[in-house]
Amino acid sequence: MPESFFILSKDYLEIAIDEIITIAKTYDRFSKIKIISNLVIVQSKTNWEKIAKRSTFSKISGQILRKMSGLFLDEENFEVLKNAKTFVCRIINLSSKQFNIPELESSMGDMISKFSQAKVSLDNPDIVVYLIFTENENFFGFSKKINEVIRPIKVKKHPHELDWKLTRAMINLAGLQEGETVCDPFCGTGTTLLEAEAMGIHGIGLDFDEKMYQISKNNLEANGYKSKLVKDDFTGLKNIVGEFDGIVTDLPYGRASKASENPEEILKKFVAILPKKKKIAIMCKKDFEKKLKLNPMKKYEIYRHKSLTRIILIK
Ligand SMILES: C[S@@+](CC[C@H](N)C(=O)[O-])C[C@H]1O[C@@H](n2cnc3c(N)ncnc32)[C@H](O)[C@@H]1O
């Protein structure tokens, strides 16, 4: 079974690791995962590119060709370069050992040149060949250019809008798949709907505030996205339960955004009407969740500044 590698940004490492695990298991529930610090190895039927395109915090990714016990490279490993015109070698050292990386990269390049017609290109190679060193194991793999991730445009913004990367990570952590529908009952400027649509997931948004409803509408129209939008209180969710597969939302904090009532009270009422058997990712202010009977499967803390730490709850 193919093995892929993902080197993750250390900014939100726990979220980044779980994001890869959930995406891999969403596509193939029998995927096997191995975590070595910020390196995640996935054994799955799913191609690495499919996982890489969905993941938010993966910096480098590719397919593993062969696990290595030393620096042994053979002809079979270079099959992948058969149709490539250009390549480059990169060493990733996640171990505590010291290597002369430029020297290693260049001698690896020389060695590959003996087996392959491909020429070295430092700037724009068709294929990048990786040697990854970890404390106990080394990996040999490759990656090639993948199409840029499609990002929506926002014609109207608002200070309380959610960071697009965390929004995407929440969609992924909830386990939503292409073709499914996500609902954001506090949709604000429409970040969840915009990112979901860009990922091939349909959206339904609710917001009780006319101004926010209009901002979402304009942002969706600017991208040609057809998400359903309703100007309504979040309790309107009860009338459309059959229309979505999951909820991804960021609740009011009682700061910049308008709230119909005390934000803690809103969360309590919201949790009370959460539909069962849906994929759920909620962001709210830390400690708001303490009195709730929610039993999240996972909980992540996101420090914003000294008076605001947010949490993501996955159900
Ligand atoms: C933190 S903001 C959401 C921001 C959004 N994720 C974005 O990126 O723009 C909370 C939103 O909840 C809306 N809201 C507050 N009370 C509401 C209620 N009772 N029903 C529906 N929406 C409400 C506010 O108008 C605001 O747009």
C-alpha cells in the first residue's frame, strides 16, 4: 500500500497532526498513521496529493519510495524520474545528528544523474527527491508540483472574521468530504462557506444580523458560489437539519461582533439544539464550554492574546 509523508508546520502541531489523520481516515478508514515529531507517515489507499491538497498545515509532502537503513540508493528507486525532465535533491534532517546538507544534496544529485536523464534544476524542478533523517529511521521519497490550492476572494471583510487556515482545519477535523454540505449558523462574513465551497463542500449559512448577512452574500456572489444563505437566528437550524452533514462554526465572543444575547447563553442554547449524528466543529471562548454537556471527542486551545484564548471542540 502506498506510503506518504507530511512535514507539518509547528505552529498548531496537534491540530496539524489530527488534520492529516482525519483527512486520511475520511478517504480510507483503514489508513495507518505513524507520527515522528512533526513528520507524519500515512499508509493508505489514498494518493498523497489528495491528502496534501486538503491539509492546511502541511509544509512539505510526497510519496515514500522506500524506507532506508543507510544511504543506499538503487536503480529501482529512480523509476519515478523516468518521465521527469528536471529534479532537485533535498535533505530534511529531523534527527539530532549533524550533516553537511549542501554536500549531501549535491552528491545525491550526482548519483541520481548517473541513473536518470533528468537534469538538476534548483528553481523549478519537475520532481523533488527527499531524504528524510529521523532519529531511528530514514525515508526516501519524492514529490512533484501540485496545483495551487484554490482560495476564495473576499470583497467585504470584518474585524471578527475567522482565520481561513483555522477554518479549513475545522472543516477537515470535522471529517467533511467533498460533495457533503456544511452549515455555519453564525456565518458572519461567510469564511466557513467560502473555504468549504473552495474545497468542494457545499455550504448553508445563517446569521441574524442584516449587515453580516449582506457581507456573506456579497462574498459568495463574488466567487460564484451557490451556498444557501438565510437571515435568521441560529435556532433556525432546527428547520434545516436534513439539509446538511455537519456544522462548522465560530460563536460570538461579545466583543466586536453583534450578539443577540450573552455569548455564554447563546452557546448553551446552541449546544442544546445540536443535531445528533452530524459532524461538528465549534470554536468558542475558552471556559465557556465548562458547564456544557457536550463531551467533545477532541479539544484544542488557540491562544489569541492575554484576554482571549479560544477553543475548538470536535464532536
Ligand atoms: C464570531 S462571528 C462569526 C465570524 C465568522 N466566522 C467569520 O469568519 O466572519 C459571530 C457571528 O454570529 C452572529 N450572531 C450573533 N448572534 C446570533 C444569533 N442569535 N443567531 C445567528 N447569528 C448570530 C453575529 O452577527 C456574527 O456575525
